[in-house]
Amino acid sequence: MYTLEKRGSIFFLTLTGGDEEHRLNPSLIASIRSALCEVRQQSTRGSVLITTASGKFFSNGFDLAWAQAAGSTAAAKDRVSHMVRLFKPVVADLMSLPMPTIAAVTGHAAAAGMILAMSHDYVLMRSDRGVLYMSELDIGMTFPDYFTAMMRSKIGSAAARRNVMMKAMKLRAAEAVAMGIVDSAYDSGDATVDAAVRLGEELASRKWDGQVYGEIRKSMHPELCGILGLADKLVIIASSKL
């Protein structure tokens, strides 16, 4: 379901296997949380996380087939609500991780899969294949509060937010870059990952203190972090620069 490896200062979390849609069911959500816990425990000054995925999809969102397999409509809704609750701590983990984070989006990222990508500090995307897509309007589902807060926090233009949330636009990489959702786009999946590695190496070379980095991130997104239950705090690391 995932692999986690460390090369120098960079952790690589790769979603793998299954039907390659990497749908976020309770099992995959738990696996991602476990990987992020391991990354946090092993982090050192200058660590960086790169998250990517194998195959055609980065993540196609919540596992609606698993929800529907419950049988009744009520039971299916309960399962969706369960996934919404389980996924919230994953977003909180990423928003509080003590290191820079980069999503290398090498395939489609829809709904919760798009939120997973946006939970990173930097989003890089391939331009030859794949879209970003918040599908909730099309499937008849409102946005969880932390989804809405993420989009308010990370999509600066009101018009862009309208197109993403109230028009359910499927965004190719160039459109997502123009909207400020994606930082940069590349010709292929391999080029996207290579660019993420270059960025990761640049960030790692700064040797920032992870606790300071994570607290500054939280202070940038007060509404989102409030909904996620992440309180910010003042951190002062003694150094020769003070």
C-alpha cells in the first residue's frame, strides 16, 4: 500500500499497489498515518518529505466502493463519515510535520486525494497526464469543514475557489499553476519526481530546525489549524545567530 525510504535527508513516501487509484479507505489512511509517524520520529535538522504515488493516480479520494459495500444507504453514509473523520488526523499530521513537505503529483488527484496533495508545503505536478478535481458537487456531497478551510487557506483567488468548489473544474497542471494551487509543472511523472528531489535537496541544505519550521507553517494557516486542533506555540532555539 505504500513504501517509505530515506535517502540522505529526504524521506520518500510512495503510495503503491492495489488498483492503483490509491483510494483512501480506513486501511490506507492508517498506513499513511503510520508512515508519517515514522517520518516524524526519525526526523532530524534538515529533513524533507516527498510524497508521490505509482501508476495513473496520485489518489482518487475516499473509497466510495468500500462505503457502498456496507449495503444500505444509511450504512454507506456512515462509512463515508467514518473516512472523513479518519482522514482529518492525516491532514493534521502533515500540517504539523517538523520539516518541509513536497507532493509530487504524478497522476490524477481527486477530492480527498487533492486535499492530500494540498496538505503539503509544495505541490509539483506532471503536465502530460492527470487532473486535480474536487468531485463533491458532482457526486452530491458537501465539503468537510477542514476541506473548505484548506481551500480557503491555500487557494488565494476567490474566483479560483469558486471554480474548484462550485464548478467542480478538472484542472490540468497549467491551469492549477495559474491558479496558484500547484507550484510548477513538468513534462512527465519522472520529471516531476526529479524536480521534487531537486527542491527537496535545496530545502534540506538549509538545515532548518524542524520544530521551528512546523510552528511557522501552523501560524500561516490559523483557520485550518484551528479546525484540525493544532495549537501554535512560540519556539526559540538557542543559536550563535541570536
